[in-house]
Amino acid sequence: MDTFTPATELAAAIRRQELGPVELLDACLAAVDRLNPTLNAVIWRDDDGARAQARQVADRLARGEDLAPFAGVPLPIKDLTAVAGWPVTYGSQAAAGDRKAEDELVVGAFRRSGFVLAGRTNTPELGPVTVTENARYGVTRNPWDTGRSPGGSSGGAAAAVASGMFPLAHGNDGGGSIRIPASCCGLVGLKPSRSRVPSAVPGWMGASVEGALTRTVADAAAVLDQICGPDPLAWYNAPVPDRPFAQEVGADPGRLRVGMLVTAPLGLTVDAAPREAVGKAGEALESLGHRVEEVTLDLFPMEAMGAFLNVVNAGYADFDDVDFSKVEPHNAAGYAAARAVDSITYVRSMAELQRISRRSIAWWGEKFDVLLTPTMAILPPPAGAVFEQLQANPEAMPADVFSMAVFTAPFNVSGQPAVSLPLHEDPAGVPVGVQLVGGPWQEAVLLRLASQLEQAFPWSGRRPPGSGA
């Protein structure tokens, strides 16, 4: 076993005492030492604290105590999320970097699950763009092609997992920030339903959700079981699932109607490789007995764009420990735009998004059961290119950002579950993901279908060049 082994298998090996938690942690940290100077995925480490956690797991195991499901498995946390005793900088020179007094709820769930919290992964400053590049820590690179971006905003997390630094990593997703890096880096990226995973204050009015970047569907399901609600203190909760999500992996999904969408919203062009990926997935689903039909949908009408940007920009209010006079120019522009929107306009934006969502969600069950799309309309852009464009013209979001998020962001608005799967690669070996989108709260359906595709296209053994594996 090594750091490319799925997390559920590593946890089982630790429980069987075939693998020591300190041994596993040391392997992960050695991989960080070897690979991070090139990839820049991990921007802060807590080696001593992580080793203390790993030794505690080993001591409990020696005493014959019961262990949590992921006891001893190392996990990095994205640099947007509070961890008690750790600094958080949001990828920004404008952040104080103070050590937090409390865990964000998902971090507390990770602790209870037994994970060894080992450090922080890079993110774009404050997280609003689809690449992982900032002035404080620099550019994170894609392990499959270091000249390309690993995506964002959970790009440091994806690069850390894809390269073999860690078996999985925490991420969050407000417009595709788990699914986009999963596509760029050849991973499984599951975005849960709105309010499925509790947050103290859900970001972007619930459009942003917590999750993980994993190698396998089984890991994605098992992690979701550990971090999902319900939360009796929250305003909203997703319905409790009928059974653990892990039990959906390998379960028969029945014969499903799959809508296949290859036309991008907003009139954007879809590159050849994403088109090929969707066609490949559609053929596979048909061979598995599902009915696949190409559909044309207005996923993200223009009136939704302005409304969603109002919500995203208002999210700057969540960063009460950031000096906005010192943020990067594009975030300064977004902050100024947010301050220029009055409360009536903001409420109308939220109402418009809800009206649009009601129309689009009705397609599930009416036109199809599951929607199949490219995860991104383009291949990962050159590393550093988007950051350079943002510096040159901070008030105009680069076209690549829209092309990366155009198929993912609509489902943050609607709150539906979606997953990116690494089914394809371009001729140069760059991963290309496809996205499956479920109806409201239908993670179970997605996991059943995703595990079928995983059996048809086994991907967990793929390793990028230079990984040392």
C-alpha cells in the first residue's frame, strides 16, 4: 500500500494493523517533501501536530479500542476553512492569518471520523475563481502537466491527491470548485446537495458546499457518510438518506433515462476533448442498459448571471478578518461591486435565482433522471495565465473562468448534487472529466451510476508522470 491507495482501504489496513498510522503519515509527508516544490499544492504544514494525532491512533489501536472509520488517514484542509489552532489566510496577503479558536463544522466532522489533519492546501485568494493562483503563495500546478492549472478553487487539494501526496483532501464547491479540479486532475469530485453537509453559516447563501477530492466513488460515498447532517441547529437540512451512502456503491441503479448535454450555456464553445468524453460516457451508459438521449437546455440564462454574481460578491462579507484595501485587484473590484448593490437588489437577485431554479429542477423526472455533461468546456488552462489576466484587467473575468464553470455553477444555484468522474483524457494524457447531475437530494442515484462507470472505466490506478510511483 502507498499514498495512492484509496482512503477506505488504508483505514481498513490500519484497523487490521497491517499499516501503522505514523508510517502512513510519514509516507505522505515524504511525498509532500518530494513533490510540493514543483506543484505548490501544500502551503502550510503541521507535522508535529499530525504525528501526535497519528500516535494517538496507534496507541488506541494497541489498547484494542474501537476506531473511527477513517482513523489514521492523513487529510489536508483547504486554506479557506477554519481549523482550531491553525492559521487561515484564504490565500491572501490581506489576511491576518490568526489561529482560529474553533473548527468549521466539516472539520469537526473530519476529526470525529478519525482523520489526521496534516496541513493546508492552496486556493485562489478568497476562492472566487476557477484556478489556484495568488500573490501570497504563487501558482499551483497540475501533476499531469505542470504547464497547466489544476483548476480551482480546490486546486491545491486536487494536485495533492492526484500527485500522491495524500489519499484524499478536503475541498469546497461554490461554482464548481470541487468538480473542476477533479476534472483537471483525474479525480472523483462529488458536490453534495445544498444543506447536505452542515456549515455554521453556508457560503453564498447555500450555493457553496463542503466535500472532498477522492480517487474512488467508494471513498466519496464513505466521506459523505461521515460529514453529512442533519444539523438540528441549522436553518435548513437536506432530507436524511434512506441508508448510508456507502451502501449505494455497487447497488443496481435500475434503467435510467440519461439526458446528454454537450451544448454549453451562454453560447460558449465546447472543446473537442470534453465532447469526446461525454460521447464516451454516453456510449458506456447505453451499453449498461440506460436510455441516453441528447438534450438541449437553457441551463444558465443570462438573467441568472448577474443575480449569481451579486450573491458571490456579497460573500466577501464572510471574510471579517481580511483588509480589503490590500486584496488582489479582482477581489477589490468584486468587493466594490458588492458594496454598490443595495439590499433590495440583493433580495431580488435571490428571488430570481430561486425562480430560475424551479424551472430547471423540474426537468429531472420530466425529461430525464440524470443529466450527463462535460465538467468543463475546455482543457485546463496554462498555469498562471488566468492570474496574469486578472492582474491586467481586474474588472473583467477571463473567458477561461466562464468556460471552466459554465457546466458546474448552475447546480450550485439549484442546490442539486453533481459529480465529476475521470472518464477520459486528451491525446497528451491530460484528464478530462464528465459530470453527472442528479435530481434534488439524489446523491444515492449518482453514486450507483458513478460506480457503474467506475467499473467500466477503472481509473484509480492511474498515476501522473513524475509521481515517483
